[in-house]
Amino acid sequence: MTAITSVLIALALLVIGPFPVTTATGYPDRPILILVPYPPGGATDIVTRVVATEMQSLIGTPITVENRPGRDGLLALQALGKATPDGYTLMAGNPTTNAVNPVLHPGQLGFDYDKGVVPISVMSEIPSAMLVTASFPVSTFQEFVDHARRNPGRLKYGAPGVGAGEHLNGFAFGKAAGLDMVFQPHDGGALEAVADLMAGKFDWAMINVASTAPLIRDGKLKALAVSGRSRVPDFPDVPTIDEAGYPGIFGNAWQGLFAPGGTPPEVVRMLHKAVVQAVNTEAIKDALRKRGIVIVTSESPEAFATALKAEMAVRAEAIADAKVSVD
């Protein structure tokens, strides 16, 4: 699966210059709310809270981060669609919430996604690891593939829900490798996925490294491979799935910021500038890198919107290929 960050997304290294205190209309003059569509502790929550702390210093107004989990991101997305388009209610999203859900559940949104949501910027991307428990009887990616082939129909893989990015990627991997595996949904974010994996609800899952690195280091989970085009610096001996012979299936997950449709363009531009400047401060770069998070931002809101539309088209094909039911 091609990651959104492979097109029209670039690391912002340019000097942005002094940050404007307000826009011409006086925005912002009161606190801003950012909705996170998952429980606390997951990758999107981590990134949003770190970035929001720096953004509020830049724009001079408090930013509150509120977890609004439920239905694999749909509840937060619905709330964003109903919010007043004035820049005071935003949402942090990822490929599942903002590239899959609008394609898979258009009838459940309650609004026209193309008109109801405005992309602001990608904030980061995070590699995921293909994880099994310490007791699982393999230690390498190839051993896993061989084990799965010897046990058709017996291995379960976990993902947040039907049609989620992890579900579609797992299906594509099974098809490419000729593996007969069973999809097992879980209800929640990364921490819930880890708990279900440890409890034996499923045999393996792709879970972001930011949430699982300590468990990998402690030997409680085994990382067989990682997503993306490059190895994770903290785990240099773990190959990428691309290296292992299945390129383009598991891309790194991005985290982005969104506003309601109709938000004034100058407000969107100001927020884009705030995101770019926030994630490129040394303190924020250091805080995110320590968690295995890669600093990536959009060249502009328009570039993010174009890249997102392209990713939605790819996801639509994957949904059709997996024969996932849609609205």
C-alpha cells in the first residue's frame, strides 16, 4: 500500500520566519480543541499532544486535546463534520480515519467528506512492526511465512476493524504471500491491540513502534519485520517487509491535522504554518525521534489534499479487492 507521504509530502526544512500572532480576522482569540479519534497512549494521541504543546506556544492560545474514541475513528470524524468551521475545532487523523473511513462508510458520516473536511498538514509518520508474542514459535519473518503456510486457516491477525488500514494491508500481504489467515478485529487503538495480542486473541498484528518499542526491547514482543522503506534505527537488525520480498504493502502510517470544511483559507494556512514550525523545533524533533516517530509535513494544505485524494483511490481499490462490505 503506497503511503501518503510518498507523494507531494516533504520534510519541511525551510526557515519559515516569524510567526504571526493572529490572522487579519483576529484568529485565534480563544482556546482551540483538537479531537483525537483513539484512546490515550496510541500513536496519534502521542503525536497530537506533543505537537499541540508547541503549537499553542507559537499561536499564543491554549490548545486542548480531547480523546473521542469510537467506531474506529468515525465518532471523531462525525464531530468534526458538525463543528463550526472557524478553526476552533480540529481533528487529528491517520490513514484509517481519513483515507479509509470516507470510502468505506460514506453513508455513516452524515456529511459529504470532500466538502466537510479540510486537510491542514501531515504532522509525522510512524513505522509499524509485525509483532508476535515471545512464546510464538518463530523468530524471523521468513520463519513466520513458513509457519503460516504449514498451518492454513489457523493463524489470526488483528486490526482495529473491518476495512481499517491494518485489515486491508493484512489481506494484501496474505494474498501476495499465498497465506490463508483469519482476520480478527479488535476495538481500539494500539494499546488495545497489544493487550489482545498478549492475551492470545490473535497471533500477530502490525502495531506502531512508538507504542510498542519498550515491549520489544524487554522481549515481551518479537518484531519480525517493520513497515516502510527504511529500517527503524532503534531496531537495526529487524528487516523491512519490503526487504523481505513484499514491497509496497505495509507503508508507514501518517498522522495529520484536519479542520471542518468551510474553514477560512487564511486560518488553514496559519495552522499549517504552526504545524510545520512546531514539529521542526529541536525539542519536538527530539521528543518524537525518541519514540521512533519520523518528522514529515505537507508542503501546503493543497498538497496534503491532493495526496489524500490519491490515497483514498488506492484504498478504494484495496477495499474492492478484499470484498469488504461498504455502506
